[in-house]
Amino acid sequence: MYRLQPQFNKCISAIVFFTLFSHSYQCWPQDFDFGNISAAELETRADADFPNANAVVLYREVHSTLGEYIDVHERIKIFNEEGYENATIVIPYDDVLRLKGATYNLVNGSIVKTELDKDMVFTDEVVKGVEIKKFTFPNISSGSIIELSYRSKNGTFANIDLQYDIPIKRIEVKITNDSDLDTEIIQNPRAFLRVNRQQKGKTLTVSASNIPALEAENYVYDMDMYRSYLSINPTSITGSYRFNDWQTLVGAIMDVSSFNLAFRRKNYYKDELETLIGSEKDVEQQVRLVYNYLKETMSWNGDHGILPKQYTKETFKNKEGSMAEINGLFISMLDKLNIEVNPVLVSTKLNGIPLTASLGAFNTIIAGVVIDGKIRLFDIASEQSNFELLDPLLLNWRGIYINMDEKTFNWVNLTDTDTSVLNVIASMAIDGDLKVSGEVVERNGGYFDINRRNAIKDLPQDEFVNILAYDNPGLELFDVQAAIKDKGTDLEYSFEMENAIDKISDKVYFSPLFFLALRENPFQKEKRNYPIDFRFKFKQQQMIQITLPEGYKVESLPEPTKIVLPDDLGSFVYLISEANGAVRITTTLEIKEPVFSYDKYDIIKEFFKVRMAKEQEQVVLMKY
Amino acid sequence: MVRLFLLLSVCYTTLLTAQNDYSVANIPEDLLDNANAVIRYESMFVEFDAINSMTLKGKKVVTVFNKKGLGAVSHSVGYDESSSVKDIGAIVYDSQGKEIKKYKKRDFTDLSATGSSLYTDNRVMTIDHTIASYPFTFEFFFELDSSSTVLFPAWDPSPIYRVSTQYSVYTLENPRRIPITVRKFNLDEFGVRMEESPARHFYEIRNLKAIDREHLSPDYTEFTPVVKLAPTQFELAGKRGNVTNWRDFGIWQKSTLLSGRDKLPKETIRKVTELVQHIEDPKEKARIIYNYMQEKTRYISVQVGIGGWQPSTASEVDRLGYGDCKGLTNYTQALLKSQGIESLYTIVDAGEDGKDIDEEFVALQGNHVILTVPFEDETVFLECTSQQLPFNFIGTHTDDRNVILITDEGGVLTRTHVYSPDDNIKHLTAELKMDASFGIAGDLQIESGGLVYGERFSLEQQSSDDIKLIYKSIWGHLNDLKLSDINFNNDKREVRFRENMRIETDNYVSKAGSRILVNPNIFKRIEDIPTIETDRTQPFEIRRGSTQRDTIRLQLPENYKLESLFDPIEISNEFGSYKATVVHSEDNQLLYVRELRLNSGRFPKDRYNDYVKFIKTLLRNDRSKIVLVPG
């Protein structure tokens, strides 16, 4: 057995060698000078590595001289009509210089070049004062290659994408830092791309090849979280600060006066606070009162930001602000009540994982309140946050709790949240005409509560029915009532369902979960590239009682079942029994991790498949 | 001048008095019924001062009760190079009618309204207001000067469902007494007060109740008050027009916007001539030319100034290899003309729900352009913006509606191609086998034609991964569906699309103790069931029909035998017909045949619930199962 290994290895290295060789020969022509296009490249009908691609970037070269300019050169191959959209280019800068572009086609065996018509390059003023360049390449057909290059003086510190929605065959990024800023350049840690990095003097070169397209998958918070890119993180402010570590970063942020002042106690809300708190002495109750008050009165304008742009007083008066401003007001008010409270720096999921001590590492602020000796985290701004839970957008690794008085900081874990519970209790009856009807109560806790609460908020009552996403032909839901309580949101409704029961000969058949059953496996893709994000841990329980029609009794029931994910990361339990002319079913689905790595995909897919089949199993009734 | 000044002051007096009380309590009871929002006050004042000058002064005050009512709020105004926003602002009131926020012109955001085009000169000024709580009242006003006068804003006091209107007024001042084309819908029915004179058009309505959307209802102009207005003399992006009938309209379009834009480079004419040189039949020539155009060009929309109305020249499209609908249509027309084939530039309201060009309203209408080619035996319609559509196939985008042809003799109305239920076919055949663990596997073929072809042929363009995902989502009820050997045959000449594949699923049946339930209707699931409507007020319209046939052979597992089948089912009525049969043969094979025909047509409102029942009956019968037992 073991003896075979060396041979096997040899075989592998031969393949690797061959592959590399073939790449360097076929796919990387010696130089990518502008206009150096070969007939062979134009003839290609599909890419060898990405045969499904409608278009590929043959070559992308970016050279950024930080603070000065950025040069971009791209060559794109269009394989078919679906790839035509890649011939339309948007450059998000207004100062595009040295723009060159051309389309190359093979016509009767010879290369025909059509230059980009400068009159057809449009400057679109997206918002007054913000201009972008837009154009499309002429004479595009299946097989065309397009090429463009330009320079811009803007955006030298912007993220540099290493991955597109089409594959990139070869990319080379050079970043030269001649400025007096220190920077740290890191790759998006959530992306898996392997790159070559080389630092020579002041220039960093990053190169990679055969980068697949970023393909959308379900159960992902946002696909852009996984895009490969380089972020350029300044680790100093014009020479005066150097963020060698998190301590100096925190120190620098605290020295910014708008930050420092935002959380200090003020006097102008004294009256409101007194009315609000009254004689309440309990700290948690006080926090809750202030939380609820601000939650009710404040509107979030959608911005995050770690530095407030308006004074706390303005936020208070305008009843509107960024996440940092609204949470800053909350911190300030609690401080006034002598509650131990401090700001917590957080990076939202889209801002990336905070790995480098740089100004962009964090992009928003929430409140850390010490209650019974423990730090509890609060956000007022987002609709997806409540007194117990933070918006899933904020559940990103860890944040920094800044002790403003002591000028110290410590890390706080952001992902440690409770299990959200959903209970569905249904009482159903099958009548003599084999129509099913009944009442359902949904008790939503945790994030289920937040979701339902937001869905019904400001919605007319007769529209409540539309938030119950049971897509089941023949089902009618009515009398939907909602009760929003402190502990959660309850929904109650009645239903009638036709065509849910089969009567064949003298037997009656039905799948006892009716519309509450899983109808489709959400995991249809054969392969998974990215983690499966359920957003939060949850436990979903359905308890159903079905009264049988007069004159029938149970002939057979499905078998009770329990399926478990490895390492007890989740489970599905199906219990069924009969008593006194009624069938009772309880199903419990539990997912104990919010995020599963992509290599668990097959197991999760199978888990849902088995669950779906089980939920379709039939109860058989016979006459007696 | 004096007269105009007086009118303006009267108008503003009305505004001021109306402004007094926007409290929710002040809304008449019956306007709250069924309303997500109430338009408290709406006025549009159009001053048509000269052929090349008009000013619009608009104001709209809306009380919004919930987020479904937000659609009734106006908060932005569009403009382009021929117009400018003189004034714009908004005031927000709380439920008591107390002012809580005021936006001035400088608070508005000025955005590009390019949308999906590559570039347009359209812009929009808009305000982004964060809503603190409901109900609130939003007042919006603007003033816009325009040198383009081709169309006035329409008066449409009940623009969306479940919004009531307390007061709406429209005034067109026309001091130069330029004749106006007016089209009025349902004004008497709703007690609209109106005054029409050569110098002034005035319409006013009070207390218009909210109405509910009814499924499949006809166009809203059939049952709500609407006035459309246009001048007979106008200016459009610097071009003058004088149009009182369709003949004039066509001649104006042709002479002002279209003529002289059909010159092609000699080289292109030579190429096209070469392509068709051995072909006699003009329709065959047209087919080849259409194909040439499709391969050479693609759709890219650029609308700047007059370019929003006038096609780019044929030579420019030839040089760039792209154009918008006007440019590509004009280009195709030029290519056909170079070979002696006459064709007609055709204006249409595109989209699956597109409307007829209203013959009674001679004015700029429609949003798209196609090409009409009359031949001896038939008239062919060409969609020039697609690289894939077959010759003479326009699909649901522009089928079955009135359009205007721009001929040498002016504008002529005609109707585009109608696809009947017999044209729109979908035939599915499958040869399948069920294994011992109740998975099924086998070969499947789907053939489609007519509008069904239009729905499916683009599958061919998808990547193989996406194709699989599309099938998996269509047949989501098939557990763990696996697909292989997928291939397509796209017969553009006959307009037939064939899909062949091999499928394999896990457990297809429902287990019921020792019995097995099998639904032989494996691939069809009716998903959209309309609901019963009481007190329906409008007739209903089914715009397109189809004919479907499924033939499925299913070999059952050896160790199971049939316990029961269902009897043949046959249903037929004005909405369509349905037939399903299942036969069991001696070799333990099922043959299931399902035939469904859905008719198109317009039906009276009292038949609606019968239609719902018909669809529900189909659903029930589609679920018919057979029972197998071990043995």
C-alpha cells in the first residue's frame, strides 16, 4: 500500500509540470503589449479551463502609484452573445486619461481592428458632481477580443478587484508606495484565491492566474463578501500616527475630537431622561427604557461610519442619524445615568474581517453596556437589531470595546448569539368532503421575531397574509392576526386547503404536514464554493394535531425518524402518533451553527433531502 | 397677460386654502375605506405659452397610512436637455397636520436617469426622505420649463390601486389657442367637472374612492377617469410639428425624423447583394438579410437630445455594430431597401402587457420600434434588437396589438401577428422506468412552438450549470433531480424548440404504509391558482392561450403490482379543455396522456369565479394518483 505512494507522487508532479508548461506556452503570450493580439486567440471558441464561460478576461494589469495615479490595462475575450455585456465598460472615475480601446475580430482569416470611437465615450453625471465614463466597444461578435487601457488620478486607495463575474486568466497588480503613508495590503481573507506576492523596494507585485468567476449561491449573506480583492489599508495618518498595533489605532481614533465628544454625557436630554426613567433603579431596566425610547423615535439613515458627522444634540433633535450617531446618543444618555457604557468598534460583514490595524478596519459603532458585570452589546439603528440581538450584518468575528476613561481596549466576540426559536402549533380537521381546514399559531422568537415584526410593521392588516410565504396551490389563508409582545411576535391565522387529500378506492391518503412541509430542497447545486450561511442558530418546532373525518381510522402512519448532522451540528426529529380519532405530529429542526463551511455541503444537502422525503410520507386512513 | 396673472393668483389662492388642514382627522370617512394612502390635493397647471415653450407647475399632497401606500407619493421630477427644473420642494406633516420637515431645492439630489441604457441625457431630481412613522403627509411641488411640447402630462387622478383622491385638478392654459387633441375616459361616470375652450382645458374631481386590483382586469383607462392631451402644433427637441391626424403624424415622422438616414456604405451593399444574389423569393432574401443584421449588430441604447426620437443613421450602425431599436430597425430597413424590398418603420407599445396604440388619440405613443415587411402572401414583423429571435417571430413582446406603420402616405394603423392557442404548443414525451427504491429515470423530450418557443429557446444560451438549475427549479418537486445528456434543437425556420435530456430522481412516490402512491403526471404542476372574488366589477381578459400535451410511459418496478387506477377525465368549457387518461399494460407499464388547452379571450365579470373553479379542477385532476401494492 505505502509503496505505491512515491510513484503516485511522481505522477502528480508530472501532471503539474505539464500543466504549468502548457499554460506558460499557450495562455500567456510573452507580452501583453497593447494591440498584440494573435489570430489564434481570436479563433478560440471556448476557454480550455472555463468551457462554460461566456467571456473571460485574458489579462488584467493594474499599476497603482498610491496617491498619484492608477493605470489599468485589460484584454477581454467574448465567446458568445451572452458575453456581449462584457463589452460595455464603466470606469467609475471622472478624470480618465489616456483612454485607449479597440475591438479585434477575425474576418476571413485576417485580424480586423476597430478603434473605440471617442465620440461614443460618455460622461454620465451619476449624481451632480460625480462623473463616470461609460462606453461600449464597436463591432462585437462571438469571438471578438476587446482591449482597453487608461489612467486615473482617483481611486488609488480603493480596493483592487482580483475577481470578476467572469473568469480572469491572468492578473498582475503592482502597487508602488512613494508616499509618506504606511500601508498594509491584504487580500480579502474570506476569498480563497492563491496569489504570488513579491515585494521589490517600494513596489508590491501580486499575480494570479485562472481565477474563476464569482458565482452566486443561496444561503450567502452577500456574494461580495467572498470576492477576491486587495485592500490597501493606510496604517498611519500623514506621518503623525503609525498604527503598529491595535492600541495605537484605538488611541488615534480616541484622539479625534468628534469621536471623543460623541459619547460624553450631555444636559439637553435631562428632562426626557428623567421622565423616562422615573424611579426605576434596576440597571438593565434603565437600559431597556432608554433603548426602547430611542428605538421608537430614531430613524437610521442607512450610513454606518465610526466618526459621527453631527453633534449628539443634532441627532437628538433631528431624530435621524447614522448608526454611529444613533448609538453614540444611546451611549451618551446611559453615561448620564452613570451606567458603565462604552463604544464598540465593529466591522460589518461587507467591510471585511478586521485583520489589520488600519483606519478602514472598522466601519461602525455599537454600544457595550456593563450589566451585572458583563458587557452586553446593543444597536439601536438597524431594524434587524433588538434589545437581545444584533443585526446579522454586525455578527462579524469580533469588535473592539473601547474603555474611554482608561484609554484601553479589549476584544469582544460578536458571533456568540442565542438560538432563535420558532414554534408552530396547528390544529387541523379533515371534513367529510376531505377538505382540510384549521388554525395555526406561530410563535416567533429571536431573529424569527425580528423578521416577522419588521415584515408586518407599517403594513395594513389585510396584507399580513402576504408575508406568510407558503407557496402551495390550493391553499387559502385568512384572518391573519399579529400580536407583537415583548417576548416575541405571534401570528395566528386560519386556512383551508383543497386538493390536499387523495381518496383512492375506499382509502384516504395525505401527507400530514400539508402546506407546512418542505416542498423543495433549497440546496440544488451539485457543488458548493462558499460557506452556507443560515445567519443564526435556530430551532424550529411544528406541532400539528389533525382530527380525522367521521367514519375513518388510521390504517398506517409514517415511521418516526431522527436524523442528525455530524458533530451534532443539527438535527431533524419527526414524531407521529394516533389517539382518539386524531393524529399528532411533531417535527423539530435544529441548526446549531449559523455558518457551515462549504465542505459540509454534501451532508447538508442530503440532510434536507431526507427531511423532504420524510415530510412527504403519507398517512393512510380506512373506513370502519 | 392680465388674464393669465389673474388665473395664477386664483390658482394660488386655492393652493393656500387647501393647505390649511392636512390632519388625518380631516379626511372624509369613505375615502379611508380600503385606502393605503389618500391624495389630499393634486394640481397640475400647464402653461402652453408658445409652440416651443411650456411650463408645468405640479403639486401633490399625499397622506400615507402604511408602506403599501408609499407608491402614491411623488417625490421626484425628470428633466432633460430641453427642460429645466425652476423650483422644487417638499414639506412633511405629521398626522395632526403639523409641519415636521421642509425640503428646499438644494436638498434634492440630482441623478442621472440613464438606467439600463448606455447613456441618456435624462436626469431626475429627487428627495430621499427617511420616514419616522405612519401616518404622515407628504407635500411635493415643482415647476418645470420645457421647450419640447409634444405631449402634455396626462390627468390621471386615481393612478394606483387602493389609493383614494380627495381633490385633483388639471388646468391647461393655451393663450395662443393652438388646437389641442384630447382623449377622455370615464369622466361623466365619476362626476368630473370640466371646462373646455380653445384657450383653456380644466378638469376637476373630488372624493374619488379607492379601488381594489382585480386579477386579469382590463386596462385601467376602461374604468377610471383619465384625460390625455397633446397639442396639434408642437416642438420636439428643436423640430417643429403640425399634426391633426395619423396621416399627418406619419408624414411628419418620416420627413422630420426618418428621411435621409438610410445610406449604407458601398461595401455593405456589395456584401448583402452577394449574400442574396442567387435567391429569387423576396421573403427568403429578407430572411437572409435579417440574419445578417442579427449577426452583425447588438442592442445598445443611447438617447441624447433628438436621438431619443430619431434613429442613428444606417451608416453609423454599420460602422459601430450597435444601435437602439430605432437605429437597428432603420438599419434593417436600409439593408432590405438595398435589395429592393420595401419595409415600414413601425411604432409599438412593447411588453407582455403592452397596449394598443390608441387610434383616437393622435399623438406620440408607444415605446418601441419594429419593422413591418409586407409580402404577397403575408405580412412579416421583425424585432431588430434581438440576435436570437427567428425571422418573423416577435413573441409576447409585440404580438397582437395595434401599431402605427410609417408609410409614404402617412401613418397607418395595423395589428401585429396573433398567436392562437393552436400555435402555442408544448409537447412533452417521456420514457421512464421506476426502480426498486422508487426513483425514476429515463429520457425526456419537450417540443415547443409559438409563444411557448419564445419562453424556452433562450435555454440554449445558458451555461450548462445554469440550464440544470433552471430545470431543477421548474421541477422543484422532484427530489434530488439529476440531469444529463441535455441537448437542444432550435429549428428557427419552423419555430420549433426541442429539448432532449435524461433525467433521474430519487424517491418519486409517496409511501403510505406498504402501499405506494404514484402521480403519473410527473412534470406538470399548476402553480398559480387565482382566488374567488366576490363583487367583481370588471370583466377579465386572458391574453394568450396554449395547447399542451404530455405523453408519459412509466415502467413500474417488478415487485409491485397495480391496485387502482383512475378513470379517464374529460372537461371542456369556454376557458379550455382538459383530458387525462392512464392505462396499465400487461408488462406493468403505465401510459399517461394529458391534454390541456387554455383559451384566450375576454370574459364577463360574472364568469370569473367559474374560471377560478376551472383552474382548481385542473389542479385537482393533475394530482390524481394510482396505487401500487407489493406482489
